[in-house]
Amino acid sequence: MGAGACSAPQGGGGDGGAAESVVIGVASEPDTLSPLLGYGKDGNSKIFDGLLARDTDLRLKPALAAALPEIGDGGRTYTFTLRAGVRFSDGEPLTADDVVYTYRTVLDERTNNTARSELDAVRGVRAEGEDTVVFTLKYPYAPFAARTVLPIVPEHLAGGQDPNTGAFNTEPVGTGPYTLADWSKGEKLTFKANPGYWGGAPKVKTFTMAVIADDNVRATRLRSGDLDGAVLPPNLAATFEKDRSRRTYQAKSYDFRAVTLPTAGKVTGDPAVRRALDAAVDRQAMADRILDGAGRPAYGPLPSDDPWYDKRVERAQDLDRAREILDEAGWRPGGDGVRAKNGERAAFTLYYPAGDKVRQDHALAYASDAKRAGVDVEVEGATWEVIEPRMGRDAVLAGFGSVGDPDFGLYTLLHSSLAGDGFNNMARYADPAVDEALDAGRRSQDPKRRGRAYDTVQRALVADPGYTFLTHIDHLYVLADRWAGLSTQLEPHEHGFASGPWWNIEDWQPKT
């Protein structure tokens, strides 16, 4: 996706024009706008609504549902009553059948939705009349209500199409505050306010997401006034600190950067190499120098302020221990300083998405630390089209992280049943004890038992790492200071379209 090919979006820019139009620069675009294939699954999709939504503090609140669900049968049934009078943007009414259709299609194995495992607990979903939906679960699943932020699609449109290839994927219709006006692939998406939105017509009438992969180009276009706002890495966000016409928003997140170490790799497949790399890396230096304090060291997938975090996994850089691990495993230093074992050099390629300065800097720092232990890491930037076919055997500087319950992020990251399933379990990690703990955490409602399960997972990732966890990052956004009502949420890895200060853009008010 060529950032330089993105033409100037119309209807926005930082020229002090009407605050009814906003243009925001983001790093990437979704492959699809269909919730049936995973778009907007964590809420805030703007085109769609879920049964529930999250407020600023991530508390669940009613959206398409009139109230929070009634829970019965020991946590095995959830009953929702729909809000009266809601219509899709084409004018058709929302019914319980639309909800049933959405969930059944997502759960259908023929639908290419890699997030299906997140609804593993669902045994069935049925409509009772036009305004009541009942979910039946296989087992009590403590965080199930938070999964019902999944956007609802209209059966009368999507139901007649193949969910994998149908026009709905690029021509969506929902109940949300905005409708899709135009999508120029690789360039921009333009959304217009839905005048019939059940929550009230938004004051921001048009917003455009300009797709600009390169961080530097995004910052340049923001500075020139071509954009009203942008997602930026810390070093570039800092260049706007003295600009009184713009404001920087810093959002805490579950978003972490890690190096995937595929078990199928000739070098990364050796547990000793993975353990040595874990000991060799200087996480604190990355947080200080790359993130400039806008983030923290990552000792595992959960951030240090998460209530489920196990503080016992914290560890400092230990190059002596890294070298000792490799010596014990038979990896001997060669004349060039790179270790080898049975004729195999301790060398591998680490890919990162080109244009992502933060990931590039992490990759280079990682390679530098690895070299001091005798492991040669060649860093290479590439497009995702190049990286994806290589994920099973080559290392990737990846980003993950889901807000809310630990099951939301850990299961898809680590469970062996999802090894190689798209971006799920990219490292092909497989540890029976971890699988058992993840299943226990998912199926138990006892907080103490769940806590023990997730402690087990976090400690196992130190003893047998499938990833080298590096940092948890804060998300930084710079926007023209022309609106009131902006706020940030605790954010997941996926940000840009759904997350960011524009998560509640329908509530923004022009400053007077």
C-alpha cells in the first residue's frame, strides 16, 4: 500500500474550516467492513452497533439492547430485549432475527472469521418474538456479556450473500451513527452521519480516514494542514508539543510489541535459543529510548497494571545468563561471534511492517541485544503481503493485545488449537500446561481459580517463551483543537478505526 499515492481527502484539513468535517490519518485499513468476518468485533465500529457497548471507562452499557442482559441457569443463559424503534440506515427495522443471523453466521465454520474461538462458549442463539434474543452457553463463561459488543448486521441484506465474498463486505449497512460514503482502497474511507441514528444525529457530519502507512508521511501531512489529526509514534508526536492549535492525546493500552519465534524455525524452534533471547533483551531501554516513556516494559502479554498481572514474571536483562543458556545447549561461538550448533548458525530474519518506525526501532534494538549473546538477527522491512506467507517459519515484530478479560487476548495468542490460524498464535506455540490453564481460565467462574490459571500461563511463557515480549505501548494522537467531548479509552492493539479519541466521534461538539 503506497502512502505516497494517497491524494488529499476532500472536506477536511486543518485550515480552520467547519468543524462538521474531520480528516484523520491512520496507518492501515481493514480488509473488510463486515462484522461477519471480524470487523468491529470489539465495538466502536461506527457503522454498526452491538447489543452492548462500552463507555469511557470500558463499563458495559446498553446499545441495541434496552438493558443489560438477564442471566439465568447458573450463567448458562443470557436474555436480551432489543431497544424499540431502531432501524438500519436503509430504513428497515432491527429485529431479533438480525441478531440471531449475525451470531449464527459468525459461528458457522464455513464463514472465514478467525475470531470464532472467542464465541466458543455459545451453544445456541434464538429469537423469542421480534424483540427478545436468548443465548444458551455450553458452560458458564464469566466475560460473555462483553462479547456482545459484536456488531449486528441486517439479515435482509447480508443473508442473501456469501459472507466470505459478498458485496456486503465493502458495502455495509448498519444501525450505527455513520454510514460508509466511499472507500478508495489503499487511500481513504469516508463516512457520513446517519441522520436517523437512534442515539441522535452526530454533529460531525463527515469524517474521513486517510490511509497513510508511513509514519513520517502522516506527520508531514498533519503539519501541512492536509489532516485534522493522526496516529503518530512518540518521536513524531513530540514535534507537535509546542503547537497551540493542536492537542496530543495519550491513551493507555493493552497493545504490546513482541517478536514471534516460530517453533518450525531451524533456530527459533530451539527452546534454548528462545530462552536466551528472552534473557538478552533490554526491555527498559526500549521503553525509555524508543517509546520515550510512552509505554512500559512487557514481561508478558498482560501489562503491569492489569489486575491479572503476575509481578513474579518481571526480569531484568541478563546477558551472562543468555550466553550460559546457549553454551549449555551446545551453541558455540564462531570466529565471527555468531554461535553455531551442528553446522547451523544461530541466525534468522526478523520481519517488520515497512513504514512502522516504532516496530523498526524495536526490531533493530532486539537484533543488537541478540548479537551480544551471539545470535545474528537480520532485520527486514516488508509489506504484510510479503510477511504473511512467512509467518510460520520466520520471526515477525508483531503487535497484539485485547482489552477486558484475560481470556480475550491470551487464548488466541497461545492456545495450540489456533496455531497458524491467520494472525492467531503466530508463533505456533504449543504447551499442554498452557492449553490446560487457558481452558480452565475460560471455563471457570471462580476468580481465584481463574487467577491461578493465568498465573500459570504467565510463568510458562518465561520458562518456555514462544515470543519475546518487549514493550507495552501507549497510543498517541495529535488532533486540531477544534472540538469538545474528546476522550480516550484503555485501548486494544487494534487502533485507528475503532480506537482513538474518535471512538466517540458521534458525541463531539464543535468548540464555540
